[in-house]
Amino acid sequence: MKIPKRKLFLFIIFAYVAFSLYAAYNVFFSNKVISRVHRVVKKETGAPSGGVRDGGAPFVADEWNPWEDEEVEYNSALNKKRQAFKEYMAKIDRNKPKRYKVQIWGKAAIGLYLWEHILGGPLNPTDKVAQWREGELQSGKVDFSFYTGPAVVQGHVPLEMNSLVVVLNGREPQKVSYSTRWLEHVQALVHSNTVAHVAVVLLGNERCNNDWIAPHLKRNGGFVDLLFLVYDSPWVNDKDVFQWPLGVATYREFPLIRPSAQLITSNRLYLCNFFGTVYKNSTRETLMQVMKQSGLDKECLTAAREKWLPQETSDSLKSYQTALAQSELTLCPVGINTECYRIYEACSYGSVPVVEDVLTPGSCAAGPSSPLRLLKAAGAPFIFVSDWKELPAILERERGMSQEQRVDRRRRLLEWYASFRQQMKERFTEVIEENFFKTG
């Protein structure tokens, strides 16, 4: 029987539409699509391969993923790379130099000598009469921060670390009382576990009478780990008590002098200078008599006064600095102690200190290296005298020196003073590191 073409065409169209609808139903409305490429039937007891469950379709556990093995390998390799990177970063952290943080509170003028002259740290603001000044620097493995000024008061300093250095003045009873209150405040911080390590830089008594601080030292049951002490104290043992230089008179605003070519090579007008207080029945009277009798006061710049003044005027400070810069030698007679600010101030200008090498009364250490044992141990290129009657012979030798010899001596003195401060910086930093942060 011959089928009409029209009916055949309609039948084909109908079959195509029906198949398309069926396929669409299976794609969008079927609950589970089973790959016809390959079936993995879970083999379980009660559900054998090809079996049926409750009269339904064959039980199928999971679909087969043709990229499953590759994904497992990729993820495994990725995890290994991540772990290797973590180990690499951990190794870098272990090998990276460990850094420590230490805060310094400057509650005495020698704190400025420590910070600016020894450690070489900056201060902001630069205004010297500012109520609050601070700075930061790195030395060795230590990050130091420094706070000073009248506004630095107990309980109002941002303490962001547990290691502390306090700079105090113990020269006279009034200063001792003030310093004791600060130590009591620090002790409270230690007891509250806010601070773990404490060092004190102390301007000691000129006769080395510093018994007031002894109970605060850790060796005596106190909390102070380290003491850096000015003057030749018999306590110094280079274990927990270290000698510290007096430095320049920062309380009189003596500045940090940067050496220049002119400072080294200029022709200086005077052989020597002495600006200071002349006490009755002291060797300073002897010095002035020797200079007058020998006519040396015409070649040396002198300004003597009978009473000590705690502060300089701007004019007197300028005159003093000019004298240092224009003199080959600076005369340094003893006062209450042999060590004086004048020694360090002369070094700042390349004017050689002529130091009276005599022990003064008190409890300071005696011995072959005393007085000034710290400076002598550092090889200070000074001229030492035991009697000011030696001065005329010293100045006679000065007159015979050439300008070239004088320039060379100035250069060596300035280089020594810079080296001395660098040594003190390194020593201070190393002692802090070893005593505060040494493990094992």
C-alpha cells in the first residue's frame, strides 16, 4: 500500500517532536541522570550488580567521574606546594635576626647625653624647652624608644614593651628623693607584671655615696637588673653594675658638636683656657696662682668666678664654647670629683684636656687606674698632671709644636672621642641584649 507523502512527512514531524519532548523531560525533570558511557554499580549485600530495589530501577551508588584521578593528583600536589611554602617561610622567620624592644625614660639631664651623644638618636620636637620629646632608633638587635621632658610623668608614658631603662639623678638628697619616687613607680609596674626587665642609668653622688639605691638592685632582693653608674664607684663589677661616662653638661644646654674641617685645621688664638669656679683652699687656687706668676694668663683665656652657677646665660655659654674652639688645651682641675663635664666638652672641640690626676675625698674606688678609670681604659689621649706647677713646662712644649702637629693631634682627639662614644653605645646595647633577652 502506498503511503501519501504528506502523511509520511507529518508522521516524521510528529515523531521528532515527541522524541524531543521526551528528551527534554529526561534532562530537566528526571531525578537522576545516569551516564550511559559507563555505570559503576555499588556492590553491597542485598543490592547485587544489576539488581533492583523494591521493584525500582537498578541501584546505582555513584556516577563515574573520568577526571577524578587527575583532580586527586592535582590537589595532592597543590597541598604539598603549600606545605613546602609554609616550611620555607618558617625557616626564614627562624633565621631572621630576632629584634627586641626597650623603652628609655629620661628623668635626668644625662639622659640626653645617653640618647643624643652616645646612641645618636633623634628627638622630636627639636625645641629643647619642649615639655615632651621622644625618639626612636635601632642599635644591634634592640629597637630603642626614648621619652623625656617635664610632661613625662608617672602613669602617662605609653609603655608598649616590658623592658625599661630609667635615667635618674642621685647626686644630692633632693634628687635622690625624686628618683626614689620613680623607682617606686617602676617597682609597681614590675609587681603587676607590666615590666619584666629594668635597668637604671644613674648620675651618682660625686663622693660615690650611693647606698640609697642598693636595696633596689636585684642582687640585694630588688628589681633592678642592671645599673650604669657615673664616677669610679667600687660597686662596678661589669656584671650587673657598669661604669658610665659623665658626659657634657646637657642641663646647661651644651650641644652635640659635629666636627668640621675648620674645627680641625684652624689656627687657634690661645694655648689654653680655664672657665670655672675657683673654690677657696682648692687646687684651682693653685692653678690660678701658677698662671699669674708665670705670665701664662696672657696666653690662656681664663674666666674665674667664686660661686658656682647651675645655669649658663646664652652669652656665657657662647663665650665658653668660643674659648674651647680657640684653645689648644683645656685645663681641668679637680672639683668635688676628678671627672667633670669640662673634660668631655673639651673633647667635643678638639681641645686637649689637661687633667689633674688626683683622687678626691669620698668613697670612690682607689687603685692604679683611678681616678678616671673608664677614660684611661679607653686610651684617652689626655695630658695628666699631678701638680699644676707642671703647667709652665707643658705650655713651653706647646709653643714648640708646629701647626701641622697641632692639627694632627686635634684630629686624633676628635677621632678618639667619636670612637669612645661608639664603644659605649655598643657596650650599652650588648649588656641590655645579654641580660634582658638571653635565653637558655
